[in-house]
Amino acid sequence: VQLQASGGGLVQAGESTSLSCTASERISGISRMGWFRLAPGNQRHLVAVITTDGSTTYADSVKGRFTIHIDIAKNMVDLRMNSLKPEDTAVYLCYVRALVRPFDFWGQGTQVTVSS
């Protein structure tokens, strides 16, 4: 199973963009989907996660600016990113937690660059 992300790219500070992630095939037992971003040193930092019942968790730095949405029937998760800041610049990773191995699925990452 591969997680295929799209969106992002180069945007100006204050502008908006969206990320979308879809699984290449159906994943059984998905409990949550979300987005992380890579910090220097390749540490993964949570951006936003949503459960299949709609509960959301956002990093403090993106609250009020980013919105996550899940379409479990399509195994898809979207992230709407508004009022972007240069510090949002990162590689964003799509994430799925499921009940089937390997339990945690990761996408390859998509670059978002915010210029000031």
C-alpha cells in the first residue's frame, strides 16, 4: 500500500494551499489519518490528525489556520492550509494508522515552501 500525496509547492506568505493524500488500495481498519512535517534532523512533528469519528488534533502552531478533513470511504485525507507563514515550510508527510500491518503507513512527503 502506498500513500500518494499531492498539492503544496511554492506559495507566498499569507496565501493558502491544500494537500491531499490517498491510499493506493483500500486499507482495512483505519483509525486515523493525518499529516506530519519534517523538521531539521528529519524529526516528524505532528501537524494535524483526524480519527474516523471526526475528532481532530492540531499542532498549536497551526490551530485556526489549517483544517483537516477525512473521507474514509476513499481512504483520503486533505489538509487545507490558510494564512501560511515561512515557518510552515517543510516536507509534509501523509500518515495512516490502521489495524493491519504495518499499522503505521507513511507517504513519501510533499514539499511546501512559503516565501516571505
